[in-house]
Amino acid sequence: MMKTLDLIVPCYNEEAVLPLFYETVRKTVSSLPGYRATLIFVDDGSTDGTLRALKSFAARDASVRYLSFSRNFGKESAMLAGLRASQSDLVAFLDADLQHDPALLGPMLEALEEGYDVAAAKRTDRAGENKLKSKLSDAFYRAANRITEVEIDPGAQDFRVMKRKVADAILSLSEHRRFTKGMFAFVGFKTKWFPHENAERAAGDTKWNYKKLLSYAADGIFAYSDLPLRLPLYGGLSLLAGSVLFALVLLIVRLCGVHVPGTLGVLFAVLFLAALILLCVGVFGEYLARVYGEAKGRPHYIVSESNLPSARKP
Ligand code: UDP
Ligand code: MG
């Protein structure tokens, strides 16, 4: 029996690369016997001709589905929308810029046949990527893995194919601020990793900037660790011990008859403590903001149009 495979493709201003992407992927999936593939494009509020391109694919190809957001909600929301729209046996995530080599889909599907639940791509090099960005990202994953409850592979990419049960597990995580790599690590399952060279973008520009990357990294830490919440406690205890020691030293010096001018010490202590308190409040604020975000229960995205059959509308 033919297995159904949904390929979820988040697109944000990808007009330049979409025709090439579509042709390449179509060719690849038609050479995969035993699978009936559907392309689910999620237009993440693009301002260029992305939606027009998607509509033209859909007009001539019945296996193309698209949904278009009312504005840019981010790649994580686009991937969630794609997952919700999918009902297939197997689900794949693929970037629109052809940095994720569709030729890897064949071996990935074979791995699932062999009994793996997830087949995921892992970066082997960072050619074509900004040096500073790579360094920052490596440092982030090292730090994150040390303090979070899940182990995230630093080279892990969003490029993967999974079985229905894995897709359902990811869907069962309802948090608002989504960090897919962390969620995959959290749900577990038998994963086979595929080394994957980082290809240059086929066309168009990257949509990431340092602000987006920083907020993505922060989500990764704050969503998966409560160590920052406990830091004030540890800091407070150490500071208490330190200050008792400091007071003892002052007392001994005083008892030895030496005069100690107090103003400088007091000034330092006031500034230091104020900074520390602000820092702690900031950490609480981080979590509070996230709790607030979740409590508001707003939708992850808003769809303005789609060609999904109405029963499958998210
Ligand atoms: N993307 C998206 N919404 C965004 C940013 C990116 O749907 O707000 C999509 C983008 O169209 C591409 C994928 O996510 O298909 C990866 O984005 P990009 O290539 O810009 O990131 P990079 O590969 O440079 O990390
Ligand atoms: Mg890219």
C-alpha cells in the first residue's frame, strides 16, 4: 500500500527560489516509489510574490496545498501550521531555499522503513555561514545543553522526516513559544542522523538577523530550564556567606586596632546589590513574560487564506 508523505515547507519572501524548489522537489518525490507525496507550503506573511507562486503551483498540481498567514508569525509557527494541516503517515520539514537537499529524502525514508521513527539531518560543516554566527551558535548549544533538561545536538537541523506518532507527539506540546529542536529532543523517539553539508542558498536572502537569533536562543534556554529561576537563590546564599566572612574580617581588623574607612566599601556594596537585585528581577520577568504569553492563549498564527480541504483547516 502507498504511504502518504506530507512535505511541509515554511516560506517567507521566497519568490526568487520557489520555482526552482518546486521543480527539484517534484522530481525527487516522483522518483520515490511507494509514497504519495503532498507539498504543504506555509506562506508566513510574505510581502513578495510568494503566495502568487504557490497559487500557480496549486492551479496545475493537485498535490500542492498552501496556507497563507495574515502576517509574518515566524518559522516555528509556520511549521506548526503545516503539522496541523498534515494527516499523512509520514511528515517532512524542508526549507524553501534548497539548503536542505531533497535528494536526502530517499535515504531518510529508508531509515524509517528500517524501524527508525525520525530521520534528521545534522550539519557537518558551516561553510557559507557567517563566522561570528557559527561561534555564537556553538557557544549557545554548549551552554544550553549544560543547563537544560534535554540534550540538543548542536548540528541538528529542522530538516527531517518523521512518522505520524512523532508528529502527533510534537503537536501535543501546546506551548506558545516554540523551539522545534528542543521539542524534538523532548519527545525522544528513535532517531537516525544524516550528515548533511550546508549548501548555499539557491536564491534570495536569509531571513535571520541577530535579533531573531538571540530571541530564538533565549527561547531555547528559558523554555527548557528553570536554572535561571534558581540562580538568585544560589547567588543569594553565596553572597550571604561572603558578607558574613567580610564582616568577620572587618571585626578582626578593627579588634587589631586598625582604622578602616567605610564609605567606599558601602558605596560598592550598594551598587553591587542593586545590580544583583535588578538582575534577579529581570530573570523573573523573563519567565513571567512567558507565563503571561501562554496564559493569554492567543493563536500561534492567523490564516488569511488556504486551499486546504475544509475538514483539514487548522
Ligand atoms: N522562514 C519563515 N518565516 C520566517 C523566517 C524564515 O517561514 O520568519 C522560512 C524561510 O522561508 C526558509 C526557512 O524558514 O524556508 C529558513 O529560513 P532562512 O533560510 O532564512 O534561515 P537560514 O537557513 O539562513 O537559517
Ligand atoms: Mg536557509
